[in-house]
Amino acid sequence: MSGKRPSLAESMKAVAEAPAAAPSMPPTLAPAAKSIPAPVAPQGMGEGRKAFYAATRAGKKKATATLSSEAHRQLKLLGLDHGGVEALLTEAINDLFRKYGMPPIA
């Protein structure tokens, strides 16, 4: 096999710099455009480079917890059968909100 495999970073950069495809829906059926803030480049990325982020996570924040190895493993195993760890954590946070009389908005 000759040649070098393409770099994942270069492939992602090429996709990010490619022109956007035209919408496939007629203008009357297209959803309203949302203003999504541009991601902030982490330190050390250099001038002019944009950080990659998932568009589905725009406007959302992360919350973390430190778990024992056993609890982490158990959570990952449970996530395999129930839609993933993120889905389980969202369900648990909504249950916590309900417990304290708050709307489940996670």
C-alpha cells in the first residue's frame, strides 16, 4: 500500500472550509435560521483557527462529576442498554429537578 493515510485534522479542516450546500427544502418550508455563536479557539490553537464543536451542543454547558472506578464502569455498562451515558444523566438530572419541585428542563 503506497502513500500516507490522510490526517483526520486535515479532513475536518477541509470539511469546515468547504462551502455550505444549498438547502434542499423550498424557502417557504425552511425553518427559521438560528444565530449560533462562533466557537472560541482554545489557547495554543493559533490565530485564525476555529475550534471544532458539535452543532447539537450549541448553547449547552457541560457538568462533570468525579466517580469511583466501579461507579464509572457501572454507569458505562448501564448506558449500553439505555441509550448512552448522556441520556441516563439527562434523565437523572430531570428526576432531581422534579424531586426539588423544579421543571425538568435538562
